[in-house]
Amino acid sequence: MSSRDQILGRVRRALADVRDGEAKDAHDTAVPRDYLREHGDRTTEQTVDLLAENLADYRALVHRCAGEELPELLMRLLAARGARTVLVPPGLPSAWLAAADATRVHDRAASTPRELDEVHSVVTGCAVAVAETGTIVLDGGPDQGRRRITLVPDHHICVVRVPDQVVSSVPQALERLDPARPLTWISGPSATSDIELDRVEGVHGPRTLEVVLVSGV
């Protein structure tokens, strides 16, 4: 008997006492969604503060600035990393990197993993940021580019427009997102731990995540 036959046999035995039509009725029943949409009553400023706090708790480096300060801040962050090349999504506002000295590398379908690995930094926007979980969501939009450009380079700077792109909870974020798009959910830099709980960062994505909360953009 194959593994497939064994599994199907177990399913049949589990459904042996289910009356005709009962399973179909259960499948068609709508799932209740009366859970809380957010936890607590916060002002917009408090929601942004919570996002910053949770991002930092996940070991992301959090910066805040006004819109006119963004180009200089990005220049300083790239310079501090010694980044000589920066990967740029096609729809990233050109003014954001106007002050940076790093050589621009464009997001191309033909780029190989080795070429992406040689890029020092990547700068993107985001689709939405979730305060309660400290999560940044990318959906492959013009200012975010292909998913792989935020997974291969070792240093990712993500710009979040405050307060427009900040929501309190995951349910609120899902309402803004298109499930047909390639969604990447990021809670801090890539990290994993072995059986002895030794934390290693950079295994499945960037070793360093910097988030810029920018207002007035």
C-alpha cells in the first residue's frame, strides 16, 4: 500500500460517521470574523510610536525624519555602511537618493543572484507597516521592486511614509493589500536560531534592516 493510499484511508475512516451533506454544509459556512480589529485605543502618533518600538524590538534600526531631510539621511546611512553600490527599484523617487554618492544599480530581471549579492545596499519604499507586530509589508510595487532585491543584498533601507502607510493591526493591513500580489512580510532583519538558541542573522535575507519613518512625503 502506498503512502497516498494510507492517507486517503485515514481520511475515509475519519469521515465515516459524517452524514451526507454535513461536510459540504460545514465547508460553505462563513468563518466568523468578529475578532478585534486592533488592540487598544491609540492616537495616530501613539500608533507610529508603537511601530517604532516593535521594529526596534526586532533589532531593526529605526530612524525618523521630515520629508526634506530624507535625502541627507539616506546619504548618511549609506555612507555609514560604506556602501559603494545601491540597488534602486524602478519607481523609487529620484529625490530620495539625490544626495547619495553610491553607484545606482537598477532592478533588472536578468540580474543573477551573484550580481545581487555583490550589491552593498538596497533602498525601497513599502506597501504598509503594522504597528502591533512591528511588520513591514512589501507588495512588489514600483518603489519596492522584485522580491529578490530585498532578500539577497545584506543591507536593506526601507522608507515608510508616516502616517499614511502605518496601520495598527494585521486585519487593517490585509484590507489594504492585494492577495494576488507577491507579498513579503518583514519583522526585523532575517534571523534564525539553532537548537542551542544561538541567533544568526542574514541567513534568509538582509543581515541589517534600517527603517526610516518619514513624515511630510
